[in-house]
Amino acid sequence: MRLTPICRWCGQGPLRPRYSFAASGLAAELGCGPFHLHACQACGAWQVNPHPGPEAAKKFFASPERWQTSLDPDNRPVSPLERAESRRQEYWQYAKALQKWLPESGAVMDVGAGVGLLLSLLGDCGRTKVAVEPNGFAADKAADRGLVVLRSWAEDLAAPKSPLAALIMNQTLDHLPRPDIFLTQARNWLAPGGLLLLGGLINPSCLMARIHGPSFRLFHPFHQVYPTPKAVDKVLAPYGFELVALWRPYFRTPYGSASKFAEALGQTFLKLVHLAPDQPSRAFPGNTVTYLYRKKILYRTIKVKEPAHSSI
Ligand SMILES: [Zn+2]
């Protein structure tokens, strides 16, 4: 575990302690507990600090058990391919928005592409589609979909040879130990008008996190950074990015339905009246947010006032 004294989202601070947890499962085996959540006073992003560095993160995500049938947060056994496929409806929304806003040229790169479902939903968009995925099983499945595959971790990526039309970080960016460093580099990889899709960022200011506090179901040592929508904009706007679309995925995910929504409301009501047993909060709209940003095309002419008389 590493201590970073500044905010790993905006680079400022100071950081204020919020909650402390005992890590469980593989995170505990890797020596990642107890873990502590801090909130940045400058931007509002929450973060695990001390945090798992790149070596621990790579061990965690390279673990074979991540690519076996496992229990999801609702205790349902699902295989990795089923896990990806269950997000098809949700990802389809993102693919349609990307198709609509893609600039005229450039490749589309998905970092942490998994089995390549989102890229494949872009269809024949006339672009090179690059899936960056370190795991061999997932990379093979992405290659089977006809994608160009790069076996690499996000932090080890070299800059692309030509500007990208779109960079996708779907359920990836918040797993990086230093998302601030990655974004500072990757923003330069995009062409003017290029798109940045940040998918599945956990919002610590959402209703469930506010009500359930430390029992919020998505707090985990390998969910390393939790930017609020304001914190996302605070970091991306000065880089010249404008928000194009925003989603709070729920009903199109495997965790959302009318009956589950009602159950979550019931559990939350019992929590508010102090009658709920101590259990993790349920999935709910707004727990995670997906953002589509576009790098502005700047057409600014700087007019220089000519001096009345030349000094020469
Ligand atoms: Zn910050």
C-alpha cells in the first residue's frame, strides 16, 4: 500500500478521512487492508489512501479467479462472458452516442476492453478499433470479434502514433492507482473533437452512498478513486473537454429492474428508520455514472493591435 498525500484525481487537496474498512477476499490476501477512504477538499473526489500501487493492482486484476465463474454483488454465479453479455443493452447506448459524435478520422481505443463487447457494438464504423487488454483469455475473445488487440496494462501504454477519434475507459479508470497521471497523458492522445468515454465511475455523492455511508456496496480497495460528477468536470473542463452525454446506468444493467428498485427503496427506508440489518446497500440509479466528453475544437484567432507608428 502506498500513501499519496495529494488528491489522485485533481492533484490538489487536502484530503479528509471519511471511512475505514477491513478488506476481504483477495484484497486482504494481497495485504490491502484495512483500507481508508479520504475525500478531497478541493474537488470532492473520494479515494483509497494508502492505496494499492500498480504491482498490487496488476496482481489483483491478473488473478485467474477474475476470469472464472464467480458470484456477482447479488450473489448470482456468472461466467466472464455472461458478465460482459449482461451489459449489452447498457453498452449499446454508449456505442450509439459514440457513433453519433465520432470525428471524421482516427482510431477508437478501449483501454481495459475486456472481451471487447463495447467496441464490437460500434459495428463497421470505418475505424481501426483497438482493444487494450492485459488478460490473455479476454484478449483472445476480443481478437475473435475482429478487433486489433494490444496486450498491455493502461499505465504501460505508449502514445498512439496518430491522434485517436475516441478513447474509452469503461470501468477501468477508477481501478488505476494514479488516474490523474493517466488522464494527463491520455488527453493528448485525442484528436480535436475526439471523444472520451469514462464508464462506470462510482459517485460518492449519490443517494445510496449518502444514506448507507460505510455500507455503500461499491466501496472496495480496488475501486481506488470515486469522483463526483462535479469533480469529473473540474478536472476535464480545464483540459478543454465538454460534456456531451451522461448516463446513470441501472435499468439496462443486470442489477436493475422495477422489483429491485422497489426492494432498494424498502431497504433504504428501513435504514433511515434504523430498522435495517447491517448489510450492503443495493444497486440504485446514480450509484455509478458514465460520461461522454468531447475535446473541444478551438477556433480562436488572437488579434494583435498594430502600433500606430512603427518603432523601427
Ligand atoms: Zn481532488
